[in-house]
Amino acid sequence: MLHITDVAADAMSIYRAITTTDGIQSFWTADAEVGPSVGSRARFGFPEAPVDLKMQIETLEPGTEVRWRCLGDFPYWDGTSIEWRLSPSPAATGTRITFRHGGWPEDYPEAEFGLVNWVWGQVVGRLKLYVETGRPDPVYPDARTQVA
């Protein structure tokens, strides 16, 4: 899965949004905890999900790259990786976000793949909105009670 967008914000603002609990809660899910260092774990809760999603923080390169490895809580996600790359936008200002979720098994159901990819597009869009405006608007504003 691949999503790319140019954002009218500096790379460090985007980096902070994707590497801190407050940041993640502002654009993805309000029920989240993100570890501050390589090797730490992140936890993400979602409406009606039977378990939380957990990831290990693999790479933290300030202003350029963040990589997580999924720890297998969701079916088919074990060992997949999520990567956020930040680079100068080809436009005169801003930052390009390149988001990738890869390493999917061959037997991952196509319909599920499509649904997950659609949600990731929303997440990347909300990240863009958050870092450009400073207004929190997570895809899952209250993961404990909200219906997807």
C-alpha cells in the first residue's frame, strides 16, 4: 500500500505528529500510546476491534523516516511494516510524505486489502490536515465508543 502527498508543513512538525502520542491521537486514533524510542512499542485501539494493534518502533530518523513493525495482533498483519518517509516537496515549499504498508502475505484477502488501503488514505489525509492547520480531527476520535 502506498500513499504520497505534499504537505504545507515542515518535516519536523510531521515527524512529531507521527512519533508522539499527542500527535497520533490528533489524526489517527484517540486511543493510542506511542513509545518514544527505537525498540519501544506503540499501541492503537479502534472501535469494535477485538484487540488493540501493537507495533514495535524500528526506525526513528528525525525529520526523515519512521518505521514500525506489526506484532501480529490483527489477522495477516504479523511482520508487515509501516514506513513514513519525509522529504522536501517538489513544490517550492513544504514536505512530501511517502507512506508505505508492505510485507503482506500472499493469501491476504483482496477485499480486506482494499478496505485497509482506503483507511490508510484517510489517515494520511488527516495527518496532512492536522499539520497544516493544527486542528485535531482523528479518523477514530473516540475508539472506545465510536462506530466505524
